[in-house]
Amino acid sequence: MARIDQINSFCKVVELGSFSQAAEVLKLSQPTVSMQVKALEEEFGAELLHREGHKIIPTEDGKLIYGHFIKISALYEKALQDMHKNKNNFCGNLVVGASSGPAEYPIPLILGKFKEEHPNALLTLLVGDSVEIIEKVAIQAIELGFVGAHRRDGNLIFEPFLEDPLVLVAARSHPAAQKDRINFEELRHIPLILQQPGSGATINLQEALARINLKTCDLNIRMELGLQDSVKSAVLAGYGATIISQLSVKNELAAGQMRRIDVDGLDLMRQIYICVNRNVPLSRLASSLLEFAKENKEI
């Protein structure tokens, strides 16, 4: 029968895409983690993981098993934390989800400061686009997420956390950056590099355009490059401009590597939300981190 340590190891390999990284987080040796996953594969009579390039990804059977195991792992962690509920010392594991905007700032700083105050808590930041993180909260794979979009779902609660407007930016030398303000007709001729459709930035851009009866197909979109780090690299290389989280480019703007261009008539204000599942009470560790995040969001 599968043991909880085997289940935890398998889940961590799936989340991090690496045996070595999973072993480091779990404070185990890599051979130990490999043996635990192999034992699960033998028990279930199926290959659960395979290598794709430099990354370990789950097979179809592995994805199915992960959906069940992550809930078992979460329940086990809650049980551990409940056993320590009368102690001041926080312990246990907590996976926090975040879309790429808040995952760059301020969530890592919040987690770091929380860890300083509670050194026995093991915190992992899982980064994906907003749709992915919301879905993980929905299926109870993680307890809470910080996302740049929301959806209508009676099982989920979206609480406003932090304002993070989207901004049009380009590399300082790009032709688009030679003006401080443009109108929408000018925007339509600028080559744009956007994040993937499930990202909070792209969802919010689509909503902003819809308010003025337009769609993203009305823009000159040259590329969609996944999450924001790839987009920022392409923009800095001069391949186009982008509409992106202001928090995510604050360092590049401050250093003068990028310039912001305001767009008349396009409201790009957005919220970062805290997403939790209303059907499952937060563990003591998750609840404490959430309160800490609210108090330290301007870190």
C-alpha cells in the first residue's frame, strides 16, 4: 500500500518537474525519491512519470494519480498542523500558487519574510498562469493562490488583494517608446508580444478591449510567448512591445531599460486576487500565511 512519504515525493516531482529539486525540498536524497516513485509505479502497475527534454512530466496515468494523491497529501498536512494547533511553532508543508505577475512580486518577498518568522514551515511557490492556479485551487491540489483573474465558480472565493495595472511598455530604443502617450489607432499598429491566453494579463486585456467593443484580433499581435519572463526577454531584445503587469516590470522601468506608453481610452487597471476553495477550511498554516500576506502586501 502506498505510504504518505511516497505520495509526497511523487507529488513534489510532478510539481517541480525534477527528481533532484523534489529531493532538495523534501530534504531527501535523489535515489530515495526515485525509489519511492518506482515503488508507486510497481504498486499501480503503470509508468507514472517520463522525461521530456530536461523536465520530468506525468504520464496520463500519472496525471490521474496526481489528482488523487495531492488531496491525500493536503489532508495529511492539515492533520499534522491540527496536532500542533496549540503550539506557537508553525510546522508542515504548504504549496502556494501564484500567477506569473504576483509570483515575481510581492509573493516571494512575503514568503521569505514569513519563513524568517516561522523557520519550521516548509513553503513552496507553484507558478503557472491564472487559469492553471485557479484550477488547482478548485480541485483542492493547493489551498490558496494569488492570481490576476477570476472566474464564476460557486466553489471558489476571490478576494481582492492588490491593485496591479497593466501597462504598455517597450524597450527604450524601440520606435513605440518614443511617445509617452498614444491613442488606440496608434496602438493597433504597434507589434505586440503577449502572454499565453490563460494568463491573467491577457484575460484582463481581453476584458478591457471588450468594454470598448474590440477584441485582441484588432491588435497587431506578433507572438504569444507563455509566461511573462519570456515576454519581457523578447521585448528587451526589441522584437515588439507588450501589455503586462506593472509590478512585473517595475525594475526595468526604474532602470530605464523599458519605457511606459499610456493609451488613451483603454482602462487597464486590474486586481490581483486571493483564490481559495470555499468548501475546504484553510489549514492553520495557510490561514496564518494569508493573514500575514494581507498585512505585508506592500513589502
